[in-house]
Amino acid sequence: MHAIIRLRPLPARNALFGVGVGVAYMAASGESIDAPYGGLIDLARDIDTGRTDAYGTADRIRSWRVLITRATAGGRCVVPRRRGHPRLSALAAHIAYLCNGPRSGVTG
């Protein structure tokens, strides 16, 4: 994410692409992120203006992570859900759907 935003390999929308790559990388690593409202935008701006480096970026993303695990029975994806947090619940349901198909469940 940091490299894409700072090096600007695309003609436009590098911040958007960088955020997408960062989120996809976390998902591929078995984790997801639950950033506060506007958090990813603020992070992208901080990277672009040089207010944070790669280590600061990693620390901020690490503080937002949500673990996605695979259940031992059947290898199904189990996504923890925070009660009373509708945005994360919707994200968890979407991730479980991508991992397991339409009949997946979300724990919590």
C-alpha cells in the first residue's frame, strides 16, 4: 500500500488502488481490517504527504486487523463478528460467503 501510493505507478487513482491492494493482501493473509470511518482515507493522505512511513502504515493497519480463521471441521472459513457493529458484520458475512459459498455462517 505504501509503495503504490508513494511511487505512483498508475496515471491516476494510486491511493484507491493502494488501499485495495492493502485490503486484498490482508485478506489473502487470513486477516481482514476494520478501519474506523475515514481511517483508510486518512492513512492514504498521510502516506501521500509523507507524514507516515512504511512502518507507521503497518502499525496502523495492524491495529485495525480482524482475524479470519478456518474451522478445523471441513476447512470452512469462520469469521468472528462483533455484536452491535453492522459494518463489520456485513463485511464478515461477505468474507464468509467468498470463502465458503452461499451457505456459510458467521460466528459470534
